[in-house]
Amino acid sequence: MLGQRGGSGGRDWVTLVSGLVECLCFAGVVFGWASLVFILKAEGYFSDFCLNTTGANSSVLTDCSGQDEQFSLVFTVASFLNNFMTLANGFLFDRFGTMAARFLAISLHTTGTLMVAFSTAVISTLLFPALSFITIGGMLLLITNIQVGNLFGSHRSTVITLYNGAFDSSSAVFLIIKVLYERGISLRSCFLFMSACSVIHLLRTFLLLPKTHIPYPLPEDYTYGLSCGTSGSHSVEGAGRAGGADSKRSEPQSDSVPFQPEDKPPSQTSEEREPSFSSCVLSWFFLFHLVWLSLMQLRHYLFIGTLNPMLTRLADGDPSLVSRYTNAFAFAQLCGVLCAPWNGLILDRSKGKQRAPGETEKEADLRSSALSLFITSLLCLLFSICASISVLPLQYLTFALQVISRSFLYGGNAAFISIV
């Protein structure tokens, strides 16, 4: 049952909602880059790359294509490091657990926001490490939150996609900063406030998350959080060790006699037998999915990284039009948290249904994911077609398709990986 686990339902819901707020306000803010670029241009960042040229009628024209290239490069570097470091972040999370991974995530995210806060047009290059730290730290916050789906059983994929949708919608945070900036609040004040919010991340790490991991399937007596005296993962592991000790006491020979080559481990069913990590990574099934994800993600990164210069070109340099469409794009991102659960419902539709004879739960989940992957690909195709048409009003439709496509992509991918 959703959130009903022997008296822990209330804590589960607080963990779910607080994690949703964390992902919504901090994890994926870098994808609101277009809104932040609007502010940075007004502040004069990379303005030394703008060149004055003489037009045909001897008028002085300003060419800022070099400035746009620098902003695009900042986003490109941050996006590359975000994906390049994901494997290392996953290893850190698996090896050292939730608390260690979140300490690193909070440190990186806070350092990045402080660097933006104290950057100026004179030291514009500080944006390169700053945005990279914010991106890597935000992704690691998402990774540590995805396991919260394990608390909700048959609704696991829905929770995972909801968190990924919140990750997408967090790009609207830079829109809020843009609006506040236009109301007279400085860029430094906004990012100092974001840095101060790290205290909330730390409190949530200690109070509402385990030290190691939330297991799946979830034991009925599983507990976690500081108020329990020790993390739930420790309780489960401790019970496992106690059970192992009891079994050893019931079989005294196993304490003194080493394992013999002829001794055979107990037989396992096909559902109990877990494949090795290397066999999963090197399988064609995983590699094809990795290529598919990389191409889809590259399309979204190209669109976000070049949105500001594209809108400037389509609006003939009118700053008011660029601002209006930038705001429209950012508002569209807010819908990501509403779109992503649709994909989760598609992925979870096999839960609770009777499986075909001989079909495992994993095979049923993979069958459900086929429709999700098809819809995601179709949405990305429609988005790419609209984005390639140089008509400014059409970009409203492009924004809508982009946010739905990206919500389906990231949420569905996280749920798909949790299946395989």
C-alpha cells in the first residue's frame, strides 16, 4: 500500500514531499540556463567578446556572437561534466551510501552557488567551475532521492518519474531569479540565499534519509532517520547478521570447517539469480539504450544551450521579445513535474496485474516500458521538427513539446534502469 508500512507511512510521506521540494528547487536549476544568460548579459559577463563593426551606411553595429559562444561553452562544459561524472557519482553512492554522497552533493552545490554569487563581469570565467559544480551536485541530489521510490512498492516507478519531473521543473528557479532581478534584487543576493538553503539539505540528510541505502523490496519492519537511533539500513543489515549468527550456532561445524570446493551453494530460481554488473553494462540491451539516451539528451542540450541566441535571431534582436519568450520557456519547464508521472503510470500499469504463465516480474515491467520508450521517441521527433522551423510564434509549441519530451525521457530512463 502506498505510504502504509506499519506506522512509518507519515515519515514516508514527509520524506517523499521534502525530496520533491528539494529536486524542484535545487537539483536541475542549470537547465534554466536561458533565463540566467539574460541576466548575465545585462551584467556584462563576457562583454569583452562583443565586437563593434561598421555597417553599409557607416552605422556602428555590435557583434556579440563571441559572447554567445562563451555562454554556450559554459553550458556545454557543465552538461558534459554532469554526464561524465554520473558514473563516478553512482559508484560513490553504491560504495559509501546516502550520507556520504549527499555531503559531497551539498558541498559541490553550495560551492557553485557561492562562486556565482561572488563572480563579476571582470571574472566571468568563474562561471565555468561554478555551473559545473551546481550541475554535478544537483544530479547527485537527484540520485540520492530516487531511492525514495522504494518506500512506495507498486508505485515505485511513478515516484521515480515524479522526482525526475521535479528535476526538470527546477529549471524555472532561474526564471524566478530573473523576475526578482528585474524587480531590483541583485544576482548576488539570490545566489547567497540558495547557498544558505544548504542547511535544509543537511537537516534532511540526517532526519529523513538512511545512512546507507533504502532496500528494494522493502522489509516490512524497515526504519530510517535520526529519530530511530540508527538508520533503517543498519537495522536491516544488523538483522541479517544476527540471523547469520543464529544459523551458525545451529550448525556448529560451519564455524570451524572451511568451505570445501565440493560444497554447493543452495539452488536459486531464475528470479533470485542476479546478473553481474559487467554482464549488464556490456549487454547489447544496455548499450542500445545508452546510445538512444545519449542522442535524445544531446538534442535537448543543444536546444537549451542555443536558445538565447536563437530567440535573439528570430526576434531580430528585440530584447523585450527575447525576454517574453524566455519567460514562456521557463514557465513551460514548471509543467515537467506534472508531465513526468504520466510516464510513471504507463510503466506501473503492469503492477498488480496477473502475469502470463512463466513470465517474471522483470519481464512484465520491460514489456510495459516498450510503450513508454516509443512515446518518448515520438515526442522528441515532434519537438525536433518544430524547433527546426524558424517561426517565432511556433516556438510556444516547441517549448511545450520540449518539456513533455524531456520529462518522459529522464523519468522513463530512471525507471527503466531500475527495472533492468
